[in-house]
Amino acid sequence: MKGYSPNISNLIQAFAKFPGIGPRSAERMVFYLLKCPTPEARRMAELIMRVKEQTFFCEQCFNLSEGRTCHVCQDDARNRNKFWWSKIRKM
Ligand SMILES: [Zn+2]
């Protein structure tokens, strides 16, 4: 990115790696971060790392989960027949 400082240029290039985000959108995201209050930017950074480090696949259904089993599998009240795999088994 021409004309930007290395930190800004690096962040634009990093955001541009997201699917559907081109260099112009990445640039707008960086400008948003520069304008927003510091706590909001810090929260976004923390949320990204929390999702990255604390998201797993459920041991039972392979849905995304924050623990060994997902919230659906932990909920005994749920009707498990609603899950897509149970529909496949009935075919
Ligand atoms: Zn599950």
C-alpha cells in the first residue's frame, strides 16, 4: 500500500486476506479502526483472538463449539431429530 505507514499498510494487507474483502474495503476497515474509540478496537482484537483460540469442533456433531460439545448437544431438551444428519440417516 503506497503512501501509508508500515503498520497501516500491513493491517490493510491483512484485512484484504478475508474472503470478499478487497484492498479498498480493507482500507475502510483500517480507517474505521483509526477513528473508533481505543476500547472498541481493543475489544475487536480480543474477540478475534478469543474466537481463534477458543473455538473447536464438537466431539459429537462436529459443529463449531467453545467446549468439548456444542450448545446444541449440551441441551437435552432439544429434539435431536431436527439435526441434518438424522435426516440423512432416515433416507
Ligand atoms: Zn454438537
